[in-house]
Amino acid sequence: MTSTLRRLPDGLINRIAAGEVVERPASAVKELVENSLDAGARQVDVTLRDGGRALILVADDGHGMSPDELRLAIDRHCTSKLAGDDLVNIGSLGFRGEALPSIGAVSRLTLASRAQGADAAWQIRVEAGAAGPVEPARLPKGTRVEVRDLFYATPARLKFLKQPKTELGHVQDTLQRLAMAHPQVGFTLSDGDRQMLRYPPAGGDDLFDARLARLSAVIGRQFADNAMAIRAEREGLRLTGYAGLPTLNKANAQSQFLFVNGRPVKDRLLQGALRGAYQDVLARDRHPMAALFLDVPAAEVDVNVHPAKAEVRFRAPGLVRGLIVSALRHQLADAGHRASGSVAEQALGAFRPEGAPAAPQGGGRGGAGGRAYAYGDGARWGGTYTPAQAAYAGPGMREAADTYHAPLPDIDAGPSARAESPDGAPTPAGADHPLGAARAQLHENYIVAQTDRGLVLVDQHAAHERLVYERIKAELAERGVARQGLLIPEVVELEARAAERVAGRAAELQRLGLTIEAFGGGALVVREVPALLGEVDVQGLIRDLADELEEADDTLSLEDRLHSVCSRMACHGSVRAGRRLTVDEMNALLRQMEATPKSGQCNHGRPTYIELGLADIEQLFGRR
């Protein structure tokens, strides 16, 4: 079938272009808010109705437009942001001149603006691409864009929109990302009846601190309290922002926010670099929290590869990935044994039964009235007397209550029971260390240590696993892992494919101190093991390595794959749960944790210790 070539009508061309730029209400909001930011706005207010279908209203206090500029603003490919027709050096969020005409092609658009210093405001209306005359308007400053009946000119597009609540959620996510990138600009989001978001502009001249304040408002205070500051530069690239400690992680990547030159992006290269940096401190099904801002020379990045400008292309992707991975790994190492405070909060929540009321605040152990006294069948009735009530409780009741609450004569509250005894006994030796002094071992796996601020509960297997892992990596980097020959080589039976996979990595494994050979028929013979591991279950180690190599990402570098195998080997060589430790061994483990990078979590991202302050403990017992 043949047909004659013809030019499509302008109205149809505009609707096709609108389909690329305006996918849903959130897309329109993004384009309009980016225009406000490019106009130098310090306050941007967004109002929606019916999830953006009925109304999208964006008002700002930017420098505004003149009547002549209003006429040009609604024409396709008219822009003030592309100086010299240079598509290489783009320094603004918008630059194509497509947003307003695309939105106007599928809705009823009213654009009102007052140029900075002008005596009057002007407006122009566009309905399904047809523009009206420029008219006087009432507007004190800036620009106001009103979009009504989105997609009324293309009814088929309405079928693809979700429920108003869902569309509102997408708008909220879009506005939050822009708010994170521009902390010195205020943002609000309203549905006409209530205000969902309100971010006042951050004060001060320090953009780094302003970003942390804005991130705290958007992501939550928990992230701000448990985030590492990131600052790194390399060959003209500058990386700043904040990344969460490994123990502050999520089941998905929704809390990863990446920006390039102030533009929110979703880029696989950046997400892969983030995943690679946390590779040996998080399990594969967990994701770190981060907000990273990459500043790149405009000529080194192409932002013109996606209609919504959500993807970018780097001229030197290897340099970008290396900068992100090295900066994050450096900060993870500097964090030492630090773990996120969310671990202690989760522990405190687990201590309280579901539905139990919060512990009373203040007033001591007996509530607002002070000490409480039992009366009658207290165990059955649960009644109490305050001291004032006890005075009227009947003959002998006051004396009986005082006797009941008096300290037992056999109790000696010495330094082993508390950080400091009433007579001023010194703090137990070692309690001034960050992880304190070992006091006991529970269930032959958990070490209880006392600090000058509270107590620390350590998972000895998880902690030692991290220590062994870091030692193997350090030894590998310096001189290769020392090997220990087996007196009798051990034969391990595997499935044929698994055995082939492990044998194919024999050279890499030998660098880690593990010497293996194919033995035919799906069997492997193990002749040497890493000396660091001591006595090790060779059968279990080889089977786990086979699983690890099957799951390993083929795109990982040799070093990353070696570290992945190191992690599995460290798990087999660490102190096992169920081993009884002496006090000296427990204290030695605590001191090594304090001196070892990333020791706040094991190789799988689980916390190695939980710290509870005295205030937390007192709250559990209702003393606060």
C-alpha cells in the first residue's frame, strides 16, 4: 500500500509533541516549576484539583515576562535560555521552548506575568493550541500559569491517567526532588483545601548546610541524623551530598535521589555506581539511602537525549562512576564502627508489646506523685498509693509500705552493677571506649558491654565476620592471601554446571588463598585454604562460593568479584554463634571493632551492635 507524502497539520504536530513532553500532570508541573526556577524565583506555589486533571496552578516570584515575550512563550521552540544556539553548553533546566506550547495544545492555558520593574501585568490564553490576544491582568509580581482541563483536547490520553490520589502522589514526588535540588527556594503544594507540602527557603549562604536542612524536611530527620557528608572532586567533576549509613537501608531504591547540575535524573550509571559502592556492606535485596549532587562541566554531559530530560549521557562515564564509588567507599571507611540510630529505635520498639502505651514522660517511677506504694492485694488489683494517700491508708499501712520498698540488706550496688556507684566508685575499666567494656555473654553469641552512657549489645558472629573480611581484603591488596595446605586434599561434589563455574574462576580464587582443581564428573579437589580462616568447613565453603558466583553480576570488575567471594569466605572463618568467649576475648573483639572500617555492619548489611543510652533504658522501665 502506497500513499503520497504530506505535511501533518500544525495542530496535530503540537499534540504529538505534547505527548512526548506532557505524559501526566506531574510532567506538566515539572516543566512549569523548572521554568520558574530558571526565572530566578525564590518562592514557587503549586495548586492542584482532581489530581491535576481539572486544574494545575503554578505561581512564582521570578523576573516575569513582557507582553511581547508572552506571545513568543506559547510558540514552539521559542526560548530565552539557549544563548548562541549552543546545544552543548546548556546551563538551565529548560532550553527547548516546548513546555508551554505543548501544555497549551492539550488544555486550556492562561499565562499571566509581570516583568520585574513593570507598571502592569499581562496575560494570554491558549485553548487547544489556539492563542488569544494579550490582555491586561492583575498580578503583583512574577508569573502565574493556570492549566485547566488537561488533555481535554486529546480525550484518549485521559484513559491512561490513574486515580487523582495516585497522580497527586507523582506530583508530590516531582516537587520534592526539585525542592531537594534547590534548597534556597521555597515550595508549597496544595489541593485547594489543604496544604500537602511546605518547604520554606533555607537561610544562610552555605549551600551544603542548606541542603541537609532541606533533605531533613523531605526525606526525614532519621536520614539527616544518620547520613555521611560527601565531598569529592576529580578532573573538573564535583560530587556533594549525603549518603546514609549502611544500616539505614530500604527494600527498594525509592530513597535514592540523584541530581546532575541541579537537574533530577534517573540514570542507570549513577544508580549502578551507588550500588557498587555499597556492595560489600549491604545484602543484594537492600538499597542505601542517598541524595547525591553531581556538578559536571556542561560540555561533558548531554541532557538532550530524553523528551522529559530525565536521562543524561556523560562523555566520560568511567570517570563519573569512579568518582562516585571512591567517594562513597572513602566515607564508609571513615565512618568506622558507626551504625545508624534507627537500629536502637527498632530495638526499643521491639521491647514494647504491640499496642502498649508509650512510657510516661517525667515524674519518676511512681508517676507525677513520686513513689508509689502497694495496698491490699496489689498483685490482683494493681492499685497504688502516693505518699500523701498512704498517710490516710489506715494504721500501720504507711510503715508497711516503707518496709516493702526499703533496699534488701544483701544487695551491694557496686561498680559491676552500675557505671558509677553512689560513693563515687570509678567507671569500670574500658567503659570510656566507644563500645565500652564487656560485662557478659548471652546465649553464647551476644556480648553485653557497659559504656559511660549506657550499654552495647554486640552480635559476635556478625562483628567478627566484618573483621575477618577487612583483614582478607587488606592482605589481598598488600601481598595476596597466605595459603595453608590441607594435609589431606578434600573432594567436594557439586552439580556439573556449578563445578564448572567454580573451576573457571580457579585463578581468581587462588589469589584469595583457595587452591582448587577440577576432579571430573562435577567434583572439585581443594588443596589449600586461606590461612586466616583457620579451621573451616571446606564443603560448606565451596558450595556457598558456587552459589555466590552464580548470583554475581557479570558486569562487576575483577576486584569487586573478588571482594564478593572474600565476603563469603569471611562468613565461614568468623567466630561462630555458640562459642563461649572469655572477658579478654570479648574486649579484644570490641577494640578491634573500634579500629576497623565499616564494622558497624556485617558483610550483609546487618548491624553488628545495638547501643542503648541510659535514657532509652529508663524509658523502657517508665522512669522517663
